Amino acid sequence: MELDLSLVLADPLPVVFGALMAISVFTYVVLDGFDLGVGILSRDVDDESRTLMISSIGPFWDANETWLVLAVGLLLVAFPAAHGIVLTELYGAVVVLLVGLTLRGVAFDFRAKVTRAKRPRWDRAFFIGSLLASLAQGWMLGRYVLGFQDGLWPLAFAALSAVCVAGAYSLIGAVWLVAKTEGELRQRSIDFAQRSLVLTAIGLSLVSITTPLVSERIRDTWFSFPDVVLLAPIPLMTIAALVALYLSLSGMKGHERRRWRWVPFTLTVLVFALAFFGLAWSFVPWIVPDQLTVFDAASARGSLAIILVGTCVTLPMIIGYSIFSYRVFRGPAKELAY
């Protein structure tokens, strides 16, 4: 099913809210993705390095989750019918996600306030919470992409998606540490990033090959004209970005050149954006794949108009606060103190 432009012109609000939801989800994936990735990587370092890693996300991690709240809130108020289907189908994964986020949040505060002897248990909780949340999000993505199909292959695809999302979060967490840390930890983070990059590239390849095989709708979308022409540059640009990312990381090994420290992070965000765009293109105009379009699931038009006013007030505040906080804490990470 293709997007009917005449229908959009006659009733643009459902499309506007669909776009706002997509922006909120992508922003959450990038921002909370790097601090979940830092949590996953925190397992294999010493206590001093782990403390600095956690300090690098300290001013940001709870604010990053605001974008998840915004995305779910928009789904609830703008597309209540879709909200009921999605949350029902993903109930178990949502519970695991909330347990992971809660465990991570509690561990973050407790590890900074307990004695050093008790800190390892909260470090393990921080790692487990970050890993659970990442795997749960990947599982939810895999289930959603295939329209919540049952059977062995859809579940296997969801499991593959869970592992790939955790690997991608590890990559963006590692390049965040490359930009925010110095010395030995920075060099260690470059090694983390290179290993995660290989896993992410393999994961993207497997998902790109598997997705059209298990979804007829996506196969028809990706390989039909003119979509195939429009989407053809995306894999080429993704490969180029991955190669540039690897070369930029290799060029940083062995020295403390900080002038280009944000280049790996920027390239990783570009890879995420290309993957997200390619996937999002497959959904238009569906809000629940193969079940509900944005027009079918949308609230009453008067309600959407009122919600849009509230969104136009709330969204600039969230963006403004995020810009302010990242600007204030833009320098190298230092140990948090209470």
C-alpha cells in the first residue's frame, strides 16, 4: 500500500504525528543508545575506568529517556488504536525493558553512594539493566517489523534483531567514549568501537538480507519501481560510512589527537540514520504493519489539533534543554561527585 498524496493533503495531521513519532524514536535510539552501549561495555573494565565511563553519561542518561516517553505518549494520544495493538503484542518485552531501565537507574545512583566493597554488585546490576533494555528494544523492533507474525522464523528474526541492536548500541556507546574520555580509556574505547563496528556491519548485512525474505510486504516495497531506485543509494552510503568510520578509528589509535574526536560519533549517527530511513520507508503509511495505517488509527481531527498545540509547546522545551545540557557538559568526562 502506497501513501495517497490526495489523502495527505485532505487530512495531514495523521502524517504529521507519524513523522513526529518517527523523529522521537530515532532521537531516542541515538541518545539513549549511546548510554545503554556504555552500560554494556562497562563490564570489561576496571573500577576506575568504569566510574569514568558512567560519569560520561551522568548528566544525560535520564534526560535521554524523555524521548522514549514522548514517542510512547504520541502513540497513545494520537494513535490509540495502534497503541492498544502494539502494547498488547509487546507486553512481555515492554516489561523486560522497564525492568532493565529501572535496574539501570537504581544501580547508577546506588553505586555512587555505597562503599567500594559493595560497588561491584551495583556495577553488575548496571550492566545487566543496560543489556536487558537493549535486547528488549531489539526484540520489539524485530516483532514490529514483521507485523507481530507468529512462527519459528519471525521469532528467530526478532532474536537476531535483539542481538544486532545490542551490538549497535555498543558501537555508539564506544564512539561516545572516544569523544568524551582521554588516555588509556580512550584507547580502550577505540578497540571497543572497532570490534563493535565489525559486529554491527555483520548484523546490518544479515538483517538487510533476512528482512525481505521473511516479509513479502517489505520485499515488494524494496524491489518495486520506483522504490528500488530511490533506496539504492542507501546501502552504498551505509557501506561508505562504515568504511570511513573504521578508518577514522584506526587513525586515532596510539595518540591523543582530539580535534576530530566527534567524527566517529557523527559517522555512527549517519549509519543509524540511513538504516532507520530505509526501514521507515517500508512502513509508510502503516502505523501497525499490515493492520492499521496512520489514517485508520488516528484520533479525531479536533483532538489531534489540540494535541499538536501541546506538542509544539513541549517539543521545543525538550530540544532546548537537551541542547543546553550537552553544551554545558561538552568537555571531557570527569568523575561525578555528590
